[in-house]
Amino acid sequence: MMTYHTKRTFLFILLTLLLTGSANAQTHEAEGLKDVYRNYFTIGVAVNQRNVTDPTQMALIKKEFNSITAENDMKSGSLHPKEDVWRWQGADRIANFCRQNGIKLRGHCLVWHAQFCDWMMTDKKGRPASKRLFFKRLRKHIHTVVKRYKDVVYAWDVVNEAMDDGGPSAYRQSQLYKLYGDEFIAKAFKYAHEADPSALLFYNDYNASMPTKRDRIYNMVKKMQAAGVPITGIGMQGHCNIYGPSAQDVDAALTKYAELVSHIHITELDVRCNKEMGGQLQFSKGDTQQMTDSLAALQAAQYARLFQVFRNHKDVIDNVTFWNLCDGDSWLGVNNHPLLFDEHLQPKRAYYKVKHFNPNN
């Protein structure tokens, strides 16, 4: 039988535990993803102009993220649509938001076959530009952009999506490749390194965990590095769905890429609620699809699997970036529900799954 003093002591201990647990829970909820993952990797987000001008969205970014990527405003076609025309306003606004708030900025991207400075590939007579002319223009573009933001950009996606998914050629048969071969990849990295020797320089691609694409990326990077090309990181875009890729494929890709580089970024993470995958610009936007409990559960489970693999590779993963702030911003359409926050900026089930993980598991 408990004495009066024993009961008082027991109740005091129980109350202390309850209050401590409640305080810890409140502290955890007040923390953002960037705080929870402080011992793993930085947590980033791709932003548009609305995200960095609307006070509510700015506050959410500052709470949750410590790395930013410009979704479109730093792409070459946006910055430099004509040889003598530069449009800096959007990119400068994002860079200044990062400077003012002490947030790291990833530069995206210097060379991509889409949203590119296509005028670079044509001479004044309308003919394909010679290698000499094209590389002169490319060098000037890369030096101008990289030097403008070198005080705030710590990493660049130098070349984006140059490898083919599964066709007969390992390289995407873009106009860039048809005119200039894989030399355009090597030159882009060389020019970026000249402009900022301290920046991390990434090759970035989608479906980078799928075995065929993985091996093509691996072989290209290995070949380039052997020739002295300064590729220091690999970006795995991470445009996933609720069914794939498998944790095993993601793990195998990270392990393989770590043979070549010591910096891997998950650069464009989203998990759409269908069976489509990758970065193709043609896809269904789920115009009539509602976010059911079963879809929410599948999405949360897939995010949990992916982040478990990412945490297991924290020795080589420096950053995980979500591609857009909320479902309402997503390039995939709001009704594919791909992100951790819904169109009203409210956290979804997947958010809590990513945030409330067991660090000992």
C-alpha cells in the first residue's frame, strides 16, 4: 500500500513527465524541417516570384527551409532571351531574399535543352553557329551569370537532363548534342569553374535512380572526370510517384554515384499521386483527382521510404530540395497533390511522416 508521501512523489513524477513531454512536443512542432534535419542535410524548396513576395509564404519558407532554388527565374532562356538582352529582376529578387534571410541559394540551371538561349546556336545568317562562336557565347553567358550571384550561390546545376532515358544513344538527341556533341557538357563545367572556383558544380537529371539512366549518368560523369572536367556533384531530381521508384533502386543509385562524387543533392523532389514519373513536360495533371485518405496514406508511405534512404546516405547527401512550396504552385498541377503542403499551405499527412521519424531507425 502506498503511503501519502509515496503517492505525492509518484504524482509529482508523473506530472513532470507529462509536462516535459508536452513541452518537447510543442518545441518539435515549432521547429521546421530544416531544424529537424540539421544533423542530416539542408532542406530546400524551389520558389517562384509569389513565394518571395507574399508575407505568409515567405514566413513558411523561413520556418521550414534553409536552401532555395529558383524554379524558372535563373534558367538561361529567362535571364538571357536575346544576345544583348538580360532580364535580371526575377532572379535578383530571389537572390536578395536569400541574402536578407541568410538562406543558401542553389543556382538552376546554366545549360538545359529546354528554356535555353536558342539564339546561341544560330549565326547572323540563320545557319547553325560554329563551335567557336557557340562556345564563345556560352562562356560569356556562364561567366556573367555565375559572377553576378557568386556571393550567394553555393552550388550550380550546370548541365540539366543531357542523358536519354532508354533510347539507343546514351545522350539525349537535343539540338545542343547534335551540333556540339558532349563537348557542350565539358565546356559548361569548365566555364562555371572558371567563374567561381569555390562553387559545387552538379550534373542534374530525372529518373536518376532507374538502372538504365543511372548507369548512363554514371558512365558520362566518370568519363568527364577522367578528362579533367570539374563535375563535383550529381543532382537526382526525384520526380517520383506514390508507387516508385523503389527504395532499393534509390539506395543503389546513391551508392553508385558516391563512387564518383562526395556531393549528391536531391534537387527536385515531389511525389505525384499517379503512376507517372520523371521530368517529362507532357503528363496528366489529375484535373479531377481528389486527395482521398488512401492516396494520402500511399503518399506519406512513399515519402517516408525515400527519406529513410536519404538519411541512410547523409554522408554524401548535402541537400534535399522540394520542387515547389505547395500543391498550388506545382508544375504537376494541384490535383496531383505532389508536395508536403496543400494549396492552402497546410501541412499534409506526408509532412508529418517526413518530420516525425525515428532517428534510431
